[in-house]
Amino acid sequence: MSDRRYLIKEMFGPTLQGEGAHAGRAVVFLRFAACNLECPGCDTDFSPEGARRMAAGEIVEQLRALDVGDTRRVVVTGGEPTLQWDAAIAAAVRGAGFRVHMESNGTRLPAGPVDWLTVSPKPQHHPASIALADHLPANELKVVIDDSVDATVLDRYAARWRCEHYFVQPWMDARYDHNLARTLALIHARPLSLQLHKIIGVP
């Protein structure tokens, strides 16, 4: 097993996946610290402050302890998890029997295998040095709606990622009512995703 130590912001569960195609499913969460974007209104604390360096075996041990319902499903997120996810951690987590559902901003290919990849692109917040990655094996596309997203943008994403599962979701910030109204106006044939975990008050 690799001797690499990963920067982990938090692990928690059991809880529910709150968004997208697997909303309502019991899961545990593995959140990596650090991100390559600085999106205004981001609701996640992924800063390195307070994060822990952990080996793959230690991560698996804690995931097993958290997974009291034997869901064997872990949501891997960040920050941007592809900054740290590699073949060694993938082998350890999947080898322990967990299905890995990764949530990524779509700027990097995962360096290790996952079982479900959700891409949530936000190129409106990219610096000039960062672009969306090509050839991402996306299972699900989740577009968070703010004023920068219109029907043309949604159609462009649909052409780029031909996923069976394509959701639109209002940005849940101080302008949530506005963003929700805009999302509803843009739905068309795309299902609505809401942040179920926030609505029912679970982590």
C-alpha cells in the first residue's frame, strides 16, 4: 500500500446523499481539503486549516467505522477531490468494498478509478490557467444555476457530456429565491436537483 498521506478535511456519516441521481441514498462522506477554484458563494469549508494528513489505511478504517448501516457507498468530494485521488487510495477504498461516488468540478481527470462520477462545471469561475478537462467519464452532470448560466450554456454542456443523468440545481446562497426561479425557467427536459440534506437538516 502507498505511504502517501492525504490531506483530509473531514469524514462523516452515516448521512444522505443530498443531490442528484442518488439523492436520498444512505452514504458516508470523505472530503478532501484544497480546491483549484475559488467560486464565490461556495458553501463548503475545504481549507487546509484543521485538515489531517492520513494514510489510505487510516482513511479506510475510519470509513468502515462510520458506515454503521453497511451502505458501502462513499461520496468523495472536496474541495476538488481529483487533486489528491490516485490509484492507491482508489484501490484501498474500493478494495474495502465501498462504491465510490465522486463529485468534481470537471477540471481534472481522476487519477484512480471511481464507480460514479458527477461533474459540476463552473467555468465562469475559472482563472485563465484552468479549463474543463476533456474525455471525462461522467455518469452525471449537475449544473448549479446562477445568472451566468443560460439555455445556451446548458445546451453546450449537454453536447459535451452526453450523460443519461443531467440535473439543474439552484445555487443556494443569499439569492436563492432568484436562483430557484431562474432554474425553474431553465429546466425544460432536465430534472431539478435540490440540496435535500440542507432542507431536512442533516450533514
